[in-house]
Amino acid sequence: MKTLEIEDNLYKELQELASLQKVEMEKLLEGILYEGVTSVKERYVLELYRDGRATLAKCAELLSIDLWEMIEKIRKSDCHLDYSLEELQEDTSV
């Protein structure tokens, strides 16, 4: 287990939220951190794709999702899907 220092005002807000949700502080923090890390990672991977620094297949791999889920994430974001039939065939071949 690791420890983390938190500013007093933020800690008070977390205590209030834990009380409102009737959950232990540790569970609340775990959920918040998981959500935050997942969100930041997804934004970063979409940025990699948008900037042409990673392929669709690599982005899906980085997020541990399949190609179709990655395509859906791109569709929902402000990224343009630049993916040819040849790339699809290459990415789906075994």
C-alpha cells in the first residue's frame, strides 16, 4: 500500500463526499483515482491517434479494448477516423 498527502481542503471535500455516498474514504478514493486515470489515459491515447503518433490498433491495445470499441471512442471524440480497408485487413489478420 502507498500513502499520498492531500491538501486539507481537498481532504475535507473527500470526507463530505464519502459521508454523502455512505462509503469508506478508501473506496471513494480508489474509485475516483480509477476514473481519473482511465479518463486521462483515454484522452492521451486519443491525442496520440489524432496526432498520427499511434495507429488505431496500437491505441486499442494501449486501452485494452478491441478495434471496434476504439473506433467508437474516436467517433465520439473530436478525432477524425483515418483508417483504410487495407489497415483494417492488416489489423484483423492473424
